[in-house]
Amino acid sequence: MEINFIQTQAYIGFLLGASIMICIHNMIVSIISYKIRKTHASSILKIVFNFGQIVRNSGAVGIYMTPKVPTILQCAASLYITYIGNIISRLSLTAFLLWRIRQIDMKSKDWDKRICILLFVIRTAFTIPYLIFQQITTEYVSESETSICYYDYLNIAPYSIGGIVTDFLIDIYVTTRLILILKNANKNASKLSLNIRSKRTLFTAVTYWNYLRLIISFTFHLFAVLDIFYLLEEGPSMTVKCIIYILLSYVITIDAEIVHAIEGSTFIVNFLKRVHLFDVALIS
């Protein structure tokens, strides 16, 4: 049975609400992580990323939950909240991925640092036209006798595509660097003692975890391209995107915990206890 317009709106609102709640939870987990760890830069980027996700999804809820006849001002407010959240989450994701290379390979060369900075600056530059060149109107939906906010994404397609292409280049660059780092680590491991080899095994596991994060990040960027050209129906598109938002929030937030879990450290036990106590406090 086909669902109607109102049911689709309600369903998407539920998905976005679930994404917001999970991102709020993960942002608080990141704040706890910031307080108990020395890796403050990573924790700050995790907090900023989850905050951006919350802002973006909250703006999207506003777009879907507008009055029966929304004004241009209401549509513009929801749109810019969504775009600002999207920019925050994408730039913090970019910074996080590039910073991860620095953490894994502390002896990275000057050219590596310059490439990372250049990629980040280019990605940031594409966000400015994204906010300026917008055409916002309302569109009447006869099925439900309501008007909805309509945004001409094709108007900003060149800037959107430029930013997304940069995102893909960053993913490819980070993946290439990780492959080279892993290759060198495995080459060195064959010459090391058993104890150090076990550390290399941990290093390999951490690197593969980074690959998983890159795959989800790549999918995240791919769906941004599909949105520009309306290649998917709204319901299925939002379902997959919300799943990606949730997965991305988790793989960004818990990456250090995965490392400690692989390592068998008691740190993860203490960390999860803190998170559990926070969850209990929320429920009560």
C-alpha cells in the first residue's frame, strides 16, 4: 500500500528525530571523552561534528514540519539552519579525517601537512557560495492541499558538486595515506620482536577501522550528489541517509573506544561505566 504525503512527512520526521537523539547522546559521550582523555583535538572535532548533525537534522525537521501555508521567511530560516549544520558537520568530518593521518603517522612530512591544509581550505571555500546563492519558494501539493518549502538545488549545483568532489578527493587521499602507512608498518613488523608485532597487529586493526569510517564517509558524500539531481524518491532517500547519519556519528564518536577494546585495556570498561551512569541519569 502506498503511503500518502502526510504519512511520508511524519515518517521522515520520526527518522530525523531518532537521528537527532542519537547525535545528542554521542555528543555528550564526546564531551565525557574530552574530560577524561588527553587527545583533546579529536574529542573537540567529535563534539563539533555531532553538534553539526544535530543542527542540520533540526533544520530538516523544520522544513518538513512547516505550517500548512509556510511563509518564505519560515522556509529560509529552516533552510539556513540546515545548511549551516551541514557545513559544520562536513568541515569537521574533513578536519577529523585529515587529523587522523597526523595521529597515526606522527612523522608525517611537511608536504603531507601542506596537502591536508590545502584540501581543507578548498573545501571551506566551496561553502561560501553555498549559503549566498539560494532561490527559495513555496510549492502547492494538491494531494494534501498544503504548500511546502521548495529549494532550487540546481541553482547551487556547481558549488555543491565542487565541494563534494573535494570531499571525495580527501577520502581518496586519506585512504591512500593509510594504505602506505599500513604497508610500511607490516614491512617493519616482520623484523620486530613478538611483543612489538602484537602492537603492529593492533595498529593494523586500527587502520582497518579507519577504512570502515572512510567507506561510510564516502557513502555520505555519494548521497549528497544524488540529492542534487533528485535521483531517489524522498522516502527511501531519507531512510538511507538517516541510517548513514547514525552510523557516521557512531564511527566518529567511538573510534578511540574501539582501539582500547582491541587492545584489551580496562580504560574502555571505565569509559562505558561513565556513559552508562549518564544514560541512567537521563532516564531517571
